[in-house]
Amino acid sequence: MFETLEVTQDSRGVVTVALIRPDKHNALNALMMDELTQCAERLSADETVRVVILTGQGKSFCAGGDLGWMRDQMQADDAGRRAEGLRLAHMLRALFNLPKPLIGRVQGNAFGGGVGMCCVCDTVVASNSALFGLTETRLGLIPATIGPYVVARLGAARAGQIFMSSVRFDAQRAMRLGIVQNTVAPDDLDAATEDEVTPYLSCAPGAVSDAKRLLRRLGPQIDNQLLADTVQALTDRWQSPEARDGIAAFFDKRKPGWIAD
């Protein structure tokens, strides 16, 4: 059904969605973004689904945006860049508005968009060996389309500790910031995830969905105008000399021009 996702459902109605680009550290390319959007829409409409677990295969949960996909934006016109920014924004919104509990099972590192995906989950359990970071500014980019979800999750003050610096941090700090709600040893990750799943199976599924919809209305409003603003901010950055140098430097295996010797 999907090329970049593995989707399984057990007899209880618990669905596991795994990112399956381990050779690329589950980086988000156009196909994966489209498939995640489609998957979220299908699960939203499926009354047999009670809980969704989002995880990854391999060493990384999600390394953020695929750098090849980002490099393509350097050659695209403004309309093309905007379309790709909207692709990412629509994926995040589809996951955020999924009317089922969404549990992140973070088995490995989460950078950039990977942190954004954590922040659209209702709760996140992470391996205590995982590293996190909003690493966009190292490439001359900004955490634009994921920004509303990061700030909604952390609040502006805590988000400010990590939003601009590209600092990498461990799972314990991710828990203190609010990105992660529980950290465990890798061998205990499945059991800890199951502990998050089990309570929902004693709840009325319709009530759970309605409660989540209410929660979205009570929380910060991430509306179409805000999404459009973040997409514009991202496309503006893609066109910047800093982004061109930062992404080129990555592929050329050199330092970008703003790093002092």
C-alpha cells in the first residue's frame, strides 16, 4: 500500500505506523509526506482504529527533511517551493488533527521535522539513548512549518531554549522541555508504549475522539493563515543565500561560510 510506511493493526484496533527509510534515517521526502497525509486521513475515517502509534525503523526516528528534497527547492521556482512547503504543512496538520490518540514511539534520534512529528503526537515515549534537536539553522533554514506545533507543545519560553541554536540534546532534556513524556531503556520501549496504549482501550472510542477535538479547540489555534505564514517563511529561507550555502556545504562536506575558523 505504501512505499515509505509500514502500517499494521492488531485485533484491539491499535495501529502502528512505522517510517521505513532507515537507510536515510527516515528523513521526510515528498513521497513520505504524501503517504503520511494519506495514512492519517484513512485512519481518521476508520472506525475500527482506536489508537495509533507512530515510530520508525532503524537507528533514527526521523532525521527531519530529506536534504536531497531540500536541495531540489534551490532549483525550483517560487510556486514549486510553496507547493513543497504546503506538502509538509498538510502532513503535520493531518497528524495533529487525527481524531484518535497518537502515541510517539521514538526509538532513535529525532532532528528538525522529527521533533515536529513528536510535537504533533499526544504523548511520546522515547529511548533514553535518543538525541533531539531543531537543527535547521545549521543549514541556514528555520523550523518554520513545525514551529506552531513546537510552540504549542513547549510554550514560547521553553521553545526559545532550542528554537534558534540547533543545539542537540538528550532524551532527559527533551522530557524536561515537554517534547517527551517518558524515557526508558531501549529494551523497555515496547512495554512503555503499551502502558500508554492500554488506558484508551477502556474508554469509549467516540468519547476519546470528541475529547481530542475539544482539546484542539481549547488549545492554540493553528489555522490556515498561520500555516500559510509558516510556509512563506520556509520558502523565503529556501531562497536565501545562507540556505544555498548551508545545504551546498553539507553535500560538499565543507563548512558553510558563517562558521569562523
